[in-house]
Amino acid sequence: MPTEATQISPKRDLPKAGLGFWMERVIEECDHASVNFAADPVHDLRVALRRCRSMADGLMAMDPDPGWKQMKKAGKRLFGRLGELRDVQVMDEWVRRLGSPDDPVTSSLLQSLSGREAMLKQEAAQALQEFDRKQWKRWSTLLPRRAARIPTGGLVFKHLALERWTQAYALHRRALQNRSQTAFHSLRIGLKRFRYIAENFLPEQHAAWGRDLKELQDLLGEVHDLDVLWATALRAQVFADHDSHARWRQRIRMEHDQRTTAYRTRMTGRHSLWNVWREQLPQDRQIEAGALGRFRLWAANLDPEFRHSVHVARLALQLYDGLPRVGGVDTELRDPRDLLHVSALLHDVGRSGKDKAYHKTSYRLIRKITPPLGWTAHDLALLAIIARYHRGALPRTGQKALRSLALGQRRVAVRLAAILRLASALDADRSGRIQHLEVGERNGFLVVSARGYSALDGMAETIASARHLLEIVYRRPVMVKELKSRTAKVLSMPVRKRGLSAR
């Protein structure tokens, strides 16, 4: 049976690669489909649209450009309006395969489907007229360039594939547990999303998995086709008696069970393909590294001075590691060091809008991120709060951003914001000259020694102001001073103290 992966006609069977290829393919298939909306051109157009949307879905996790969402939405609209027509055409082929020409049920079903197809072709023609090809062509120039900035095959895409694997595997377990049509249909969609990440962004894995993924998707696609066919036959009331009803029910059930059994055989037990795929995806610390890589890519596409944010993150971690711990450990909270690291990388994403209150824009942008695998919506809320208070007004208990946090979490967020505030100020001029920090305690003071700092330059006042929140958190004064180079100290010593003879 034709499925989502039906072969394209030989004269157009070109290498399927890249977003640019598939976006151009959409325009070509619009022309082919518009001739008479035959089954193959309609199918090919939907395949091209689905490929573009799946790539947009993967790339928008790393690139916040609004073009991805807009393209995906436009593609979904046309894809959806062709969906029922495609279902009718697939059902027509199934009826011809399962029925016989002299069977009244076959004739009645084909007649019902033919009438429905004619009406749906008119709706499809209207949908194509409304599809904005000029805008699509503009996206087909802009978006592939953005996609080219993110190399395929790397850890970030393996992390994204693991995220899709996790979602699809949960749907697999649910489908085997309740065996409902809805559950198997959801599983089909989840497996398809996993397949497209591998196909589009992990060439090495797709070379190993591609055939299995296609066959499994075809099996589940045909299960769905058969479910839709039976529901359509019942709705059309084409069965004249109990025998014809039972006969068709048996035929459809047999085809259906063959495919679900084939799926279970390959996808359950110790040697299940689920386990094979999982072994080749990130494990343990790689999962955290993959999520961090996705955060970095997302921020780099928004922050106009991302090198500054990377440098601030290094300074913030040096401060964190040197400062004394305060308060107890919240076992339900992610490691504060991880929160500080990511919030430092993300803290300036709001600067892309050239807004004076960009720290508030950063807060809103971070809150909208879909948490990558290994992170939660609550983690993202904490990141947003830390970034929000890296500058501007000091955090206060009654503020909306803080009200949703428990007391212990609020203290952690404010402490990390205080560290980030000082780290950001230490590179306020974006020069990167302050590279190394040492933190100590002396006479009741917290002393931050910074190599490259000078009390006489223009940043000193900014740094003096930024340390105030840290003083509130630690309830003691904070002193920032120059860290002398050890080499310079050695060279300044009298010769006799170095044990060398004077000349």
C-alpha cells in the first residue's frame, strides 16, 4: 500500500537532502498536484511539506528565529487541508485490494469515496490558491542559510533525537498497554518525529536505522489506514446484511492484526529496536552536555555579543566556586552551579530587541523556551529569574517573578543572581581583560581578587554598585581588588632573595 514513504516517479527521483531541497520541492509538487489532484502528486506534496515542517521543528529548538514557526504554521495549514483527500485516496486503494469487483460493498464504498473525493479536490484547489508561494520562496532562501549554521551529526542533534526517542517510547508503552486506535496513531506520529530527526540531522545513525524506521512507520501507517477504512465503512452504512458486515470486518481485522503483530515482534523484548537505538544515543553526562549545547546555540542566535556572555559565565563559575555556601541543600532543586552556568549564557538574549530593559525581555524569552530533555519548566523559570535580576532593581519578596518560589528556592535564585550581577559587571566594557578571579575572606570581608582589575578605570564604579546584592546575600561587605600576577611579584623581589648572585 502507498504510505508516507511511497516512491516518487523516476524522472523526479533526485537525492533527498537538505532543507533547501525540500522547500523547493514543495513549490514543484504544488504545480504537479494542481493538475488533477491525483493520489501520487497529493502524496508527494504532503511528504515535502512534512519534511520541511519536521526540519523546522528540530531547528527551532536551537534557533529562535520566528521564520521557523511561521514556515511550519504555513506548511501545516496546507498539509492539513490535503489530509482528508489523501485519506480518501488511500482508502480507495485499500477497498480495491480487499474487495472484489462483484461485491456490492466494494461498489458502494468506491462510489461513496468517489463522491467524497470530487468535493475534497475542490477544497484542495482552494487551499493551493490560498497558499502564499512568494512567502514560501522567501523562506526557502532565508531559512536554509540559518540551518547551515548548525552542523548536523553533533551532540545537540543526538540529544534532540534522544528527546524524541523518549517521547516515542512512552507512546509505544501506552499503545501496547491499552491497544486503542488513538494510542497507535499517536505512536505512529511519535515514531515519525524520531525518524525525521535521524533522517535530517544524524546521517550516520540514519544510515544504520533508516530502513527499519521506514518499515515500522509503514506498518503503523497501514494500521491507521485500516482503522480509518473501517470507521468510514460503518459511517457510510454500506453493509446490507450481517454476513457482509462480518466478512469485511474479518478481512480488515486480519490485515490489521498482521501489522500490529509484526510491530510487536520487532519492538518488544531484550533485542527490541528501541534498545538498539537507545544504546547509540547520549548516555549519562552526555545528556547534560547535549542540553547545554542546545542552550548555547539558542542564546548565540539571539545575543548580539555572545562572547561576552560566555566570558561572564566563566567568571560567574569562578565566583561560585570560591564563595562560601549559604543555606541548606534543596534536594528537589537542580544543581545551583548548573543553573548559574546556563543563566549566565542566556542572560543577555533580550539585548537582541535593543530594549533598555533588556533583562526583562531576557526573562520573558527564557520563560518561553521548551525545556530540553533533562530540564523542567520549573528549571527554566529559575533561569529566567536569575537572568532577570542580573541588573536593574534588586529582587524583593513581593515581586511577581519571585512569588511562585518556595523560600529555599527564592534564596538560591537571589544568590545566583547576585553572583551573575557581579560577574557581568566585571566585564561591563566587553573587553574580556579580567580573566581570573580568586575569592577569600579577610577581617569579615569577602575579598574578590581580579586579575586585570583597576580601581582607577571606568568599570570600578559599575563593579562597586554590582557587588551590593552579593553583600545583602552574605550579610557582609564585599571588596574587589586587583590580583597581582605571581610572576610580577617574583620579578620585583631583590636579587638576593631569589638566591642568585648579584652581578
